[in-house]
Amino acid sequence: MKKLFIKYIKQKSRQIVCFLCVCAVFSLFILLYGLPAAAAVYPLVISCLIFCAFFVSGFFKARKKHILYKDMGKNIFEAVFPADEAGIEEKDLIELNGRLLSELKKLQTESNEKISGMIEYYTVWVHQIKTPIASMKLILQSEDSENARKLLSMLTKIEQYAQMVLMYIRLESSDSDYVFKKTEADSLVTRAVRKFSGDFIIKKIKVEINKTGIVCISDEKWLSFVIEQIISNSLKYTQNGKISIYSRGDVLCIEDTGIGIAPEDLPRIFEKGYTGYNGRNEKSSTGLGLYLCKMITDRLGHGLYADSQAGKGTVISIDLSQKRHRIE
């Protein structure tokens, strides 16, 4: 109520200032004409009392309307205006509120159906596109040549981008298929490094993996996507040197010796669509990868942090110590 009263005062500030100016002018004329002080005090006191009465009355009317419109979904109109007391205007408002709620529910249902249909379509599409990708990988794996390794690397990126589309749509919807259970971070790291082995060979980037022994409560599929995306980013922005994967307690760290992140970009790298200076130089950067990682880790109950120095490298840390979810 205090906040509402302060807002009401701000709203009526012009009227208050106008009233005070009138009182000041009235008092000034009384003094200029040399009239007794009582001739000024009594009218001013009466005027102030009348003004306060109207002001307080207006506040309570505003408060009533505020409560009335605050929660339309609960048909507050009917609660404030019982059927035997409601006037024509109130009954019209009640009827209008009912129509609006009905229309809103209809729109929400249609929107949910469209989103569900879109998710279903892209889920099928991703699984379908994986079949020819897998076939092409098998063909290329039989050839031990530089071109074959490059094509394998490109196919891995295509597969990753297709998976990113699916993850993005699922995150934007209200339904996500999370399955929380005990998850070994080392197995996810090994799988991710194996997936990008071709890129490590082509770019001649060394990878150092230290066993972490971290076992957390998480969703294996979503956490695996986060680890893969971070390793992919490290490879993208590292031209020489190495990528190290290690732990600090229950924190999984992925460190590279890449170009790093500019200090002014670091606070915003998890924002949707933000690419930063280095991202703008990298034409294929979309600004969605780290945004998706942040969204996923937040929903999984993990922490995601970045520490970087331009020209020296970046460390992305995934805090897996949170244990808010029950084991299935």
C-alpha cells in the first residue's frame, strides 16, 4: 500500500503543486493588504482539509481500481461487485472480462498446438537428417585422406547445427524432456572429444583430458550438448596450442589457448544473439551457442561462467555441484 500511495502522489504531483501555488498566492495577497494573520490561516486550514479529503478519497478509489484490475484471471469484478450490488457498467465489465479470458485461453491453446507441431516436425527432421549424415561419415571413414577428414569435420558441424535448432525450439517451448539422474562428467567429455577428433587432427590442436571423477545429478542429453558446444567454440577460436579439460572440485573447466574474449564483451557473451568483436570476425558465429548453454545450465540447476584474456585464451567453467533434483 505504501508503494501504491507513493505512485499516487507522483501521479497527482501537478495538482498538489497547483494547490500549493494557489495557497501561496492567497497568503501573499493577505500579507500585502495587511490583513490579520487569522484571516489567512483559517481559510488555508479549511482549504487544506478539503483538499486532503478529496486527495484521500481519490487515493482509495484508485486503490480499489488497482485491486480490481490487478488479477483479471480471478474474475475480481464479481468479487468486488456482487450480483445484487453490481450496476450496468460493472456487469458489462464482468461480461467483457469473461470474453477476454475465453479468447486468451483460445489463443494460448492455438499457440501451444503450433509450438508442439513445430517441435514434432523438427524432431523428425533432425532424426531424418542424421541418417544420410551417418551414411556419409561411414563412406568417408574408409578413406584416409586430408579431404576426407575435412569433409568429416564439416559433416560433424552440420549435425551439430541441426541439433542446435532442435535444442533452441525445445528451450523456447514450455515442455522439455528433462530426465535427471546420476551422470558421469568424464564419459560426456570423452564422447564430446571423440566427436570432434577430426577437428583436433586437422587444426593440430592438442587436447589434455584430466579425469575429474565428477558425478552430478543432471540430464545427460542436455548437459552433453553444453559440453560439446563449449568444446566446439574452443576449437573454433583456437588456431594453435591446446585445449585442456580438468576439474576444480565439482566444477568442470574447459580451457583453451585461443584468441580470448575482449574485456568489454565478456559480461555479455551469454546474451541471445550477442557475438562480440571476435564473433563478428568469425562470419559463421550466430551468438546462439553460449546463449543456449546458459539457458540449459540454468534449467538443469548448474552454473556457467567464463574467464578470459584477449590473446591468451578462455576458461569456461560448468559448476555441477548443485543437487536440487531428485534421482530417477
